[in-house]
Amino acid sequence: MNGHPAPSARTRVRRLPDRGHYDAGTIAAIVDAASVCTVAFQHEGAVHALPTIHWRDGEHLYIHGAKASRMLKALTAGDACVTLCMVDGLVYARSAFHHSMNYRSVVIYGRFEIIDDPDEKTRRLRPLIEKFATGRWDELRPMTLKELNATSVLRIPLSEASAKIRNAGVKDDDEDMQWPVWAGVVPIESKRGTPLTDPDSVVREIPYQQLK
Amino acid sequence: MNGHPAPSARTRVRRLPDRGHYDAGTIAAIVDAASVCTVAFQHEGAVHALPTIHWRDGEHLYIHGAKASRMLKALTAGDACVTLCMVDGLVYARSAFHHSMNYRSVVIYGRFEIIDDPDEKTRRLRPLIEKFATGRWDELRPMTLKELNATSVLRIPLSEASAKIRNAGVKDDDEDMQWPVWAGVVPIESKRGTPLTDPDSVVREIPYQQLK
């Protein structure tokens, strides 16, 4: 992927601009680390936003859903704004004003396009499964044409996107440094727990290294 | 808080309606458990969405930010849509089609109002600090008028909101139950890590029970 030379008027980070990042590698890494995004769109003059699972393949973010859904129909009619955010820590300062969070977020602007061709659709769904278990797609009962037809796959380019990252310690005003209150950072970690094998699963041992 | 008798046209869960919840207690619990929401709004005909920290006080969701920010100015000019979502597990089915996630999400529609009075603003900011460390507000260096004036506090009522929850195991088609692939649920847990005391912190012991 190529680096983005400059932010657009929509993606330029205006508040605390030193937290802004526009290079494709940084944006891709945050998109990959998140499980869900929020898709905001306009429909009949009103604003709507819905959380949904996403995945990345090359220079696009993909979403999918039931073909009949209101969101997917409205998405190709106008521009959308996709956001995702992960909280990495809580920052406890000596003043309320300097409390903060460590986080990684991405905002994407653009127009979704629908993947219509069933073969391409199958190919584009594969990395969604592989994101959560490498090697699993080929082990699954293959998708039927009926299932494929009931599923919409959409993608939005990552070309107009910005990332915002805070990854730092406590920043207080000089005159507050001696204030007698605990100051520090509490990390927040998202962790996979112990897998719960389905009671009816024929295979009892989980084969994926990343889930062990 | 009172239960909501029925969803509005905007908040009724249309896809998989059995996952929809409209009672105030369920919605409040999900709002409280999440650290960040996404605020979607329209500005000069375009859709925008930004992740931001939030807190709840009674029947409102609160956000805050720098007074000069574009988002906060645009928010009171039209309706907004606030979403939040926590992923609780990954559901590995025998078919790609039945893969799913366990999650708790909330979507809120409405208009933000600005809290202008400095005294009320101070009172409304308190639960944000207390959300992450009970008892901390009174220990902090008190807010200055300059800081208060630089901070906008806004709130949106939780009266037009819906929750969507999936909390279940694997659901496959009967004819797929013998398919030789591992099926199960991998829980996702968001956990606080070991607090990192600021090197210059006068107080070295963390006093909050919830962070220990």
C-alpha cells in the first residue's frame, strides 16, 4: 500500500492535530485490529449510524449484511462516514481537565460500492473468516448460492481516511505536579478468553494457533 | 428510570428483531459499560461521525469537548445518532453463513443540548471522573473557570433508543451438525491491566477499589 501524501479537507484532524496520522500502514493496522466499526449515512434527510463487523482486504474496508437491510440499500446512494475506535488506557491526571484516554481511532469518508458477482463475493468474504481463524475458510461447509444471494458485500476505499492516536502518559500543568492525588495510566486490554467448544461439535480440539 | 413502552419508527430493530430491547434499564447498563460512543451528525449536507468518550447521568448520555470543535457546534443544529457497541465473543459456526458475534449495542436518536451554566457544567462533569474512579472528583485540583469555559458539555436524552444484544452459542442448520470443523464461541473480554503510576506522582498507592 502507498502512503497518503496529505489529508483531505474532511479527514484532516483539527482537534489536537499532533495526534493525526494519514499513512496507509497506520490506518490499515488500526482497521485490522478492530472487530467492529460504525457506519454513518444519510437516508431520507436523516442521519443514521449502525455498528457492524468489518474486515480489510488490500486498500478497502468491507462490510456485509442481509440483502434486504435498509442500511445496505442507503449506503450506495450517498457518501458514508465509517469510524472505529479502540480504547487502550485511561489517563488519570491531577486535574479533571487533563484526564484523557489512550486510544487508536480511524475515520473514513467515501462511497460504498456493492460486490455483485457471486464468485467475487465468495472471494471477498473469505478474509472475514480468516481474520478470526487462519485456515478456517477451507474447512467450512461451503456457502450455497442461496446464502450468497441473501448476503450483500460492500466495500469503501481507505484512500480518504485519517487515524488519531494517543499513546502517552499523564500530562499535567507544571503548577499541579505536587497535587496529592494518584496520577497514572490504567491500561485497557481486549483479550480472547478460553474457547467454549459447542456441545455438538464433532471436532473437540481447537486447531487455530491464534485462538490458543 | 421508566421502561420505554414501545420503540419509535427510528429505533425499532428491523434485522433480527428478537435481538432488540427497548427498556431503559437494559439501555442504561450498556451505555454505562462502554467507554466510547460514536456521534454521527450532518453538517453542511454531509454526514460525519466521530468517536468520543461518554458518560450517563440519569436519563441522558453526556459528551464533552473543546468549545471550538466543529462537531459540538454542528450537534445542536440538527438531530444526531449515537451508537456504541461492545464485542463479547466470536461465534464459530460450521458454515460461513452462520458465523456471528456476541455483542451489546445501543443506538440513540435525538438532539443534543448544551449545558451552559458553569455550576451545572461542573456538576455534570463530575460523573465522568467518577465513572472511572469512584471518589476521585473531590481529590482533584479543582477546575478553574478558564478550563470550564474552554469545555463544552452536551447531553442527549435516552428516550429514543434501542439496544441490540446477541448472547448465545452456535446456531447451525440441522444438516450441518456433523460437519467436521471445530464449532464454538471464543469470549472477548475487556480488562483493566496493572496501573502504571506516573513517575512524578506524589501519591504512589492507587486508592480506588475498582482499579485494584
